[in-house]
Amino acid sequence: MTAAKTENAVKAEAILEEVAPEYWEQACKELMKQDRILKKLIPRHGSGFLVTRGDPFNTLARAIVGQQISVAAAQSVWNRVVAASKKKVTPKNILALSVEELRAAGLSGRKVEYIRDLAGHFDSGRLHANQWKDMDDESVIKELSSIRGIGRWTAEMFLIFNMIRPDILPLDDVGLIKAISLNYFSGEPVSRHEAREVAANWAPWRTVATWYMWRSIDPIPVEY
């Protein structure tokens, strides 16, 4: 999610060296050859790239916080969750907070259940997080979807923003569908089938194409 972050969070993230995924340059070149729209979009927004923040729990927790609310509202809630967690959102810190404290941060009752369940999965070692890098996309999605509050869209956001997988197509993402509508169909409504047909031209770099679709409607990169 885009947004102004707390000063501490900005400092912490600045420590991370921002390096483009190793496939990014090749993907951009091939997409510009394969797709007339991306041939124009990529040079227009070509100075950025997808950056992982590296922490699986934070990525998933932020995705849960952001479900069904605006980007601005989600950032506001997340900032309060960070503050309540003593400036560091970890499974143990979330589990140490009471339901009332999490509700006071702005989480709905259901999201409190979801984020505590997520923290419990990480804290107990029930997830095979250390094996995800060797698992295919669908296997990771299947495991993540077993956690309460995490569906396919959240799992795909994880694959994009945390694992930087190159060929993810999140067809449940409203922003992607809107961007395809505006860029390929003159703003007319677009079905999942039509979106999938457009994206067939992007393989095997559908993550990269999706990132540029998002840029076309919001130049400021989303973060999870």
C-alpha cells in the first residue's frame, strides 16, 4: 500500500538496498516487443521496479489489514498496528496484544481473528515458510489459502510483493481489471476471460506487466 510511513518505518526500509529483480530488464524488453500497450507504458514508468520488503509475516499481515478498505484507510490502520506492536510487527508482538488493543488500532473483529490466526501459524511453525522458495506458485497459494482470511488474491499479492515471482496474474485484483479496461478496451467493462486473453500475451512475465498496469492508473507503487 502506498502511503506515508512512520519515520521509523521509512528509516528501516531505507536500509534495504533496492535492487531490481534479476529478470526485470529482460522482461521489460520482451513485453515491449510482444505488446503494443506496454511498448508505450514501460518507457513512461520505466524508472521503477518491484521491490521485496523481505518479511513474509508483515507482507501477509498488511494484506489482511488492507482487505476491502481504501489504500489510505489501510495505511492509517497499519500505522496504528505498528505503534501498538512497539514499532515492530512480529507474530509474537501481535499475539501479545489483546483483542481490544487490536480493535482500538482500527481492525474489525474478523480481521483481528485473521491476523491473530496468521501470527499463530507463524509462531507455531505450522507453515513451511522456509520451503516456499522451492515450491511452485500454486503450491504456495494452496498452503497460504489454508490460513483464515487469506484467499487467492492475498496469496497472489504475497507471491508478487514478497517472493517476486515473475508470472503471477491476479485476476481478482480490481486495479488490474480497471487498468486492462482503460488501456485495452477504452474503459469498457472487462470480463475475467477477456483479461486473461489480454494477459496471455504477457507470459512468462505477467507479474511485470501487472506492475505496469498498476502504474498506468496510479504512478506511485503499491507496497505490501
